[in-house]
Amino acid sequence: MKLRALALDYDGTIAQDGVLNVDVKTAIAEARAHGLIVVLVTGRVLSDLKCVAGEDLSFLDAVIAENGAVLAFPNGYSRLIGQSAPQALLEEFRRRGIDFTTGQCVLEADAAFAPKILDVIRDMQLPLVLMFNRSRLMVLPQGVSKSVGLRRALTVLHLSPHNAIAVGDAENDHDLLAACEFGVAVAWGSPALCKIADQVLSGAGPEAVAPFVRQAAEEWKIPPSRMQRHQIALGTARDGHTVALSVSGRNLLVSGDPRSGKSWITGLTCEKLILQGYSVCVIDPEGDYRTLESLPGVVVFGGNEPQPRLPDIARVLRHPDMSVVVDLSHLAYKDKIDYLHSVLPMVAAVRRATGLPHRIVIDEAHYFLHDPSGRQLLDLSLNAYTLVTYRPSDLSLDLRAGIEAIVVKRMTDPSQVATLLNMACEQGFDTDWKTALESLEPNQAALLPGPEEAEGKFRSFELLPRLTSHVRHKTKYFDLELIDELGFVFTDNGKPVGQPACTLQEFVLALKTYPTSVLEGHVHRGDFSQWILDVFHDPILATDIRKIEHRYRLGHIRDLCSSIGAAIDGRYELSLEKCG
């Protein structure tokens, strides 16, 4: 994960007794010169901070003061989050002998006054919370915290907390570390904070932070080996434990038989990522991911509209709260390849420059990654790709070597099973492995050995439900009779043969009566899928038929009639027994 922002606590982290460490200030300047955004997140009142750190805070890109209640930027723009304490509360504090100081929003007192302060808040029925910071106590409106202030500041700066590292020392830094992709606690701070941190920075005081800041600026990457905190839940294992996977900092492969549900589980991972605030870009050759548009911040391009210009996609992806689905389903195969050769390098370049999108999903990856030239379209060092394919053996060898986690739906092709298990370093797979993959139910998947979450074994699990629709709506369209003008007309060398198929049932029956030469002509033109789309207005079934047409052209399907019949049956409950 590319590092874009560094969030630093002040007292106890980079300052001792209120005095900013000189070497840390120099390291901050060096980090900003490298392009890193540095934000100070402190419980101090802004005016008080200027007294101890210097009136000019322009050595920082932003300051979040009063434990998240006040945002301030070098250009003079500031904003208050929450409301100032009511005058009646201040008067009651004075009446009860509570010694306190005030900021624009925060009230601060000695922690020993906590019981009295709590009594006042309870008696006055005010929506306020107490936040401890070592020997001090802050009173803040509900919903105000360091993480809230940081998120607001990063939004202004067009940055994501998933590209940020936080460094803190005390009780009020817990939510700050949790909000960022990587949280660091200083060894000389709170033991409780050290327990929940992704890393504990050794040393005895703020002077130890300067080398860390310099290293972060030079490496520009959050270490993948320590990024296990942010996981997405995929399902439940037989023992009842949740199967979760960390997708940050690694390349993922999703594989399985055609129509086994690869796009479904990939859509599940996309949903989880988007709802956790990650930015996702989905390259969708067959239109399987359009329903993600119902999620916040998701924009769908393409489909029955013109394909988007590359600058339009890049502009959307520069916003950390936005995700993109590029639907190529209406393009001819060659046009898809040409477009992919343009869009993939562009998305990788945006990711290298901005850290966004956090994940690049490429469905039907075998379309264009089957030879060494396809490898040049990807920058695997980004550790950001999810590749989806039913033919992993078609992926180039060096691309397969760059995959770090494999999720599999039902897989019955022995050669593809062997490829997957070789990728997972299970060289001598036996009948048990093959049987396990063949026997996976439609609502099941498996995590192959390799990533830490697999625990060194084949982990099958039952999938969690999805939020967005990917349901094949069952209707009785196969009995719906069309007028002749809308029926499917089979042709041979441009001349009609037979009667129009005016129901889906008649269509499936007709497939078995015409010679291969007639069917192949329609397949190469994509006539079957286009008819389904134009007449029945069913993009899901049309996509399924389009995939079958493509796989037949590639020689991956032998029995065209059965494959199309099964696709219609799965969509509309068509009884193939009725079709002979």
C-alpha cells in the first residue's frame, strides 16, 4: 500500500514537556519535500499549540487540534467540528469547584475531577463524553475524536486514511491508530496502546521518531507483512470460524469453473472493500459488476454507453471515496483487447502516483494475459490486483508467480486444478485435493494454502451473503411466445432456414436441429447473446451467453447446445427435459 500521509500525535510522541523535538521537525520537512503529507493530531488547544510549537505551523500540511474538534490549514482555513460547550455547563463546573480550561470546543481538566464532571454531565443530560489523556481529562461533544478530525482533514486534502500511517503514545490515540491503514505506538507511551498497534517504535523519547519519519518518506510503502489488521470476511468454515482475508499489499487470484460463481465472490470482496472505505477499479469485460453502482461512491462507465475516455476514469480515481466499474460488455473482442491495453497502464500509473485505487480488479483475465506481452500491462509490484479467470493455466508464468493468495470456486478441470495447486506450492496434489475442489457447492469456496490466513491448509468455507444484487431472477420467460418479427431466425450463408424460434424453449430445441456450420456463424457474430439482450432485455443472461460464445470461439467449449441450454435453465428454470 502506497503511503501518502503521516499523522503524528504531539505531546509524548514528537514533543517532550511541550517542546517539539528539533530533529523531528527537520525530518518532517524532509518528508514533505519527498511529497509526503504530514498532519499533526493533538489534544491541545490551537492557541496553546502555537505557544509551544511556534506561531508558524506552516511546517505541517494540516493541524487537528482539541482532539479532533478543530481543523486548521496553513492557508488560514479552519473549521470547528461539533459545538462549543454551553455557558450553563461552565457555570456549573465553577459552582462545583472544578478547575478547567476551555478551547473552541474542548473543556480540559485534571483527571482527578472525572467523577464530579461525570455527575454534572449526567445531571444536565448533555451529549458529552470524557476522554482521558494520561493525567488530563477532556470533555468533548459526542462524535468528536482524533480519527473524525483526521478523516475530515484528509477529505479536504483528497487523501485516504488507507494510505496513512498514524503514530501516537496515549489513551486518546487508540481511534487514531485504528483509523489509519497502519498504526504505530511509541514504546515509551501507553502499554495498552502498544498492544493494539501494528508496530511499536522502540526508543526512549521523541528523538526516536525522526528516523522513523525519514524511513517512511524514503520507502513510501506500508509493509505488507504487517497489514493483517484490515481484513474482509468471506465466509464461515465448518468449525464455525470466520474465514477472512487481507487483500491489502498482495495480488489475489479468483478461479473456478465457468458459471461457478467467480464473479459473485469477486463482487463480494469488492463490496467489503468499498464499504470499508477502499477505492476499487473493476475492469469488467462481460458486465457482471454493474450492480455495485448501488454502493456509495461507485461510478459505472460503458455498457450500452460509449466507453469512457481515460482522463475521465483518472479524474474519478483521484478521489479516495470513489470507485469505478468499466463495463466492456458491448465491445467486440478485439475492441476489448485494444481498450484494455490502454486503460490498464493508465490505472497502474494513477495508482503509482496517488496510491489510488487501492484495488484493481480484472475479470476474464485470460482474455489478454495469456502471453508474456500481457504481463507488461500490469505492475505487480503495486500488490493491488485481483485477477479472475476460469483458466489460470492461460496466465503467463511470471504473472502466476506474482499471485500471493488464491480463492477457488468449484473446479473440475484436472489441468486447471494442477495449475492452481502448483501456484499454491502444493506440487504433488492427490485425489483428495481434486475431490475437494470438485465437490464445492455453489455457496462454497476455498482458500488455498499460501497466505497466512489459510493456516497452511486447504480451507473451504460457506460464503457470506452479498449486499448488492447478483441474483438470477427466476421467471417463466421460456414459455413467453413472441411475434414472428421478434423470434430468432437461423441463417445459413445469410439465408433464413426453418421457422423463427418464438420462445426460449423453441430456441433451445432448434439449436439441436441445425448443423454446426449454421451455429458457428451465429456464434462468431454474437447473434445469440444480442438477441437475448434486444428481445428479452436481460443483460445477465445475455452476458452468460456472450461468455459461452467467446469460450466456444477459443475452443474451450465443445458442446455448444448444452452450454447455452444450461445457461437459460439456470436463469429461467427451463426444464431441459422438455426440450428433448
